[in-house]
Amino acid sequence: DIDWRRWFPADPTPRTVDLPTYAFQRRRYWLPVDGVGDVRSAGLRRLEHTLLPAALGLADGALVLTGRLS
């Protein structure tokens, strides 16, 4: 039995998704996007910065800052 809360702490009750089972049907499947998600679910840490709202700490102590410009 998998402890889903350990792997997905931002969403303690993850849902299952029916995917196509035959790869050669050439049917694509996209998960529905339900707005802006929490950056913690992607392993990021939220920052209080306008241009760089999220950060990821690397194993060597470095910090990767990320943001989106449009």
C-alpha cells in the first residue's frame, strides 16, 4: 500500500486518471488544468518576490529561482 500523503503532501487525496491503454491508437490525452497550482506540489518553495515567485534547493546547496514572464 502506498502512502500518497508522503509523496504528495499538498494533495492528500490524489485522484486516479483513466489513460489510453493501447499506444498505437494515436490518441492523445491531456490532464485537465484547473488553474494555477501550488508550487509546493512541484517540489518548489514559494518566495515573496514579484519576478521570481518560486525556488528549488539543489543537493549541492545551490538555489534555482524560477518565474514566468508574459
